[in-house]
Amino acid sequence: MTVSLIAMVVSGAAVAATPKGVTQASEDARFKAIYSAEWTWREHQKADDEDSGDHISAHLPDVGPVAQAARLRMWSDVTARLKTIHPERLSAANQVNYEIYRDQIAALLTSQRYRDYEKPLNADTSFWGNVAGTARQSFKTEQDYRNYITMLGEMPRYFAQQIGNMKAGLARGFTPPKITVEGRDATVTSVTDPRTPEDNPFYAPFRKMPVTIPAATQAELRAAGAAAIRDSVVPAHRTLLAFLRDDYIPHARTALDAYSLPDGKAYYQSKIKEFTTLDLTPQQIHQIGLDEVAKIHAEMLDVMKEVNFKGDLPAFLTFLRTDPRFYAKTPQELLDRAAWIAKTFDGKAKDWFGRLPRSRFAIIPVPADIAPFYTGGRGGPGVYLVNTYNLPSRPLYSLTALTLHESAPGHAFQMPLAAENEGLPPFRQKTYISAYGEGWALYCEKLGVEMGMYDTPYDRFGMLSYQMWRAARLVVDTGIHSMGWSREQAQRYLHDNTALADHEIETEVDRYIAWPGQALSYYLGEKAIVDARAKAEKALGPKFNIRAFHDTVLQMGSVPLPVLQARIDRFIAEGGKGPYPVEE
């Protein structure tokens, strides 16, 4: 659907009614027409280089200047149309939807205005890495393979557009800091170095194809796939590699802070709003972080006493980082332990959640080409990625917290529940708000104590270290981007306050430097959920039901934190009744 056609639909919806004599039904209809038209358009625009989890796309998105200008016009127009809606005249459900959608469009428009698309990479994520993720999806049909081959053929055009965007960012000093992208060209060589298409990572889906596809068709698809890799994929990556090595990385900005970016102070404040959904200043967030670090520090000392450790916190952290009992000896051992933890939760799920997702997830290692720069794990619909690179930096005492966060009941649990909730409009089913999603996943780590998931005091200390890590992010992110902190100062703060391995500290700090504001979402999101639960428990007393509370939080989909807090207030007013029947 074209931008002009969408604009006509949206405009027509807005003009169709006037404030005089507006009914709830007509206002609901006007609002639905606006978001339905924009969502249909957005679905055509969205980055299909990211894993969809349920289909193989035939196309890569258009990210060229004409398309970017069209996105700016569309979201500007939708913003204006939303101002013609009278929220107080909407139904109760649509008043909530309106608040969520308005904030969603505001974030999209702000990002477009700051031209975030001119920086399509950070320290551990990149547009070419997202494309590579397609090869790890589940291919089920002949059409999936034909779509994939078409997509591979579009890679030269897509990479050229992204390089054009990066050149524009480079020209105005809008790049990740040089220190955070040095060496990242190695993530491209896994595609450019293989001698034959059959050895290329993009050939992986063709190595084992569904038996439902006839042998002759399989042979045809393999040949077409190999040709696309040889003629399109490898040349696109070679062009990208030369650009990264000869131009982009050598000339990336050297300053670390977001304040040094164009209009940097306002830009960083916009990232705070985007990733936390709250109107807080960097100074306020920094102080919250310092206060929470102090609280968690006291809990850590309690665990040290429990295990009779004779020494101070730095000595205990050194012990945890160096004692071989806390580390897997093989990658498979780490994967097996993660699987055991995930299965242990399965046996407890019914006591803590009334509704469970239909979707399952696989546990797989982080691909070798990105593992050196990647975080310890990452989860979402259908997958829990575990980083098996550099095993001495992957402590087993933190694995339970990591697994609860990334798999179930964290990301691989929450995101499918939202997608499966057909009672929500699509912009709530299929979008992700970091403060909510990361806050929920971090809450799940803490919930593990109540669920009996931590077998030893060391495992519980690992959870506290992860809590400390996220609280420390509030200090580190704001310190780097608004207070002049150095990379070494940030690394030292995490080293002194958490049990993270030094390798992970380095990759994490680089991620915060290259991705301003994102690290703030975790702890502030968790704090909102913890505070809302405490409020409900106090107000409801014996009527409080933990499954009803969790179902209420998860039933919402991904929402701004003020919307979550308002929903729990309603949960309290309704006597603790959840969205689904809960057996006592």
C-alpha cells in the first residue's frame, strides 16, 4: 500500500466525524481506522532482515532516502491525526490502546527525525547480522526456500542502501564510537572467506531440507541458492567489508558520549524516553542507580556470610571469577545445563502462571562469527541463544538467572504470549517496548528465588550479581553519555560491583557506549513491576493471587510503564481479579 493511499485513508477517517455529536462508537471507529491503516503500511515497511519466527520473507526492506522521507511524512501525519481524537470519548479499552499507540508513534517519529537509520549497527548488533539470522529460521515449505533465494538476490541493493545511510551518518559525526566497532569487520569475513557457496553460512538451510519437498526440486533449489550466494551475497559482503575497513571504522567518531552527537543532549533525552517510557533526567536515573547498587551490595554481603567466606567483596568476586568449579568445561556442558534449568521451570510454571504460551523454544549456541562480541545470551520467540565462546567468562552460578531472563518465563515466554493474544490490536501484539520486556525478564530472575530455582547460595549470588549489573547500568549509561565517564571508568565500576567476567564486562560496556539509553530499560522496568506487585499485595492482602497478577501483567502485551502501573491500579480496584479464570 502506498504512502499516499494510506494518507488518504487516514485523512478520510479523521474528517469523517466532527467533535459535535461524536459517539463512543464513532470515535472508536476513527481511531481504529487511523491505527489499522498505519499498521498495514508499517508491516510493508518493517525490517524483514530481522527474524520473524514464523515465515521466510521474500524481500529486504527499502531503507533508501526516498523511503526514509516517506516514513517521516507518514508518522508526522499520523501524529497530527491522533490529535483530532478525543481520548475521553473512546471506550475504556481504546483509551488504553490510544495511550500506547500515541507513545509508539511518538517514539518512531522521534527516531526518524534524529535519523537513527544512519547508524544501523552497534557493538554487538548490525543490519548484516540481522540478515544472517534468516538462515537460522525454520524452513518448512518449498515457498520458504524460493522466498529465501529471492531475498538473497536483493542483498546488493539492500547493503548499498545501508552503506549510503552509514556514509551520511559518518559525514555528520553520527556513528558508534570507533572503539566499539573495531574488529567488527570480522563478522563479515565468515561470509566472504568460504571458498565455495556450499561452505557459506547462508547455505545452511539447504544442507538439510524437508522430506516433503521432492528430490528434484531440492536439487533445483540448492543450485539456485548456491548461485544467489555466489552472485549476490558474497559480492554484497565484500563491498561492505571494504567500506568498513577502509572508510567507516577508521573514521568513526572517537568520543564516547551521546552528548557529543549532533544535538546530543536532546538526542540522549529522547533515548531515555524511548527505552524507559518515563520522563526522567540523566541525573535522576544516575542517583536511582547509586541507591539501588547500595541496597544490592548489602544483600551480597549476606550471601557471603551464608557461605562463610572469609574476606571482603572484591576477594569474593575474584574467587568466583577464578574457581574452576563454577565453569563448564565444554560448550555442550553449558548448553545441557541451560536446558536442565529451562526444563526445571516447566515443572513449576503452573503454580505461578494461569496461562502459558503455545510456542516452544530451542536452545542453540550463538553463531561463532558473532560470539566474541555478543552478550552472554539472548532470547525471544522460538529461541534461547547461549554464548559458548570463551567458557571462562560464562559462569554457571549466573546461568539460572540468565535462563529465566532469556527463555521462560522471560523473553521466550512473554513475547509469544503477546503474539498469541488475539484480543489485542496488532500494534500491541507484535511490537516490543524495552522497558516492559526487559523489565519483565529481569523480574523473572528475581522471581526465581520464590520459585525455588536457585539450588545454591552461589546461584543466588549470581542472581544478585545480575541485579547489581542492571542497577549499575543506570550509573554507567548515564555516566558515559552525560557525565564524561571513560570506558575504563565504566569497566572498573562493573568489575568492582558485579561478578561478571572481565570479557563480558568489556563487551557489555561497549554495548552501552554504542547504544545510548537501551541499558536503562532493564532495572527501571523491573522496579515498576516489583513496586506494582508490592502495592497490590498490600492493598489486596489474602485476596492477592500471584497467578492472577502475572496473567494481568502478561496479558497486556508490551506497554509503557505508566500504562502498566495504571492497569495494576485497576487490578486492585477489581479485587485482584485477573484476565483469565484461576483455579484455587
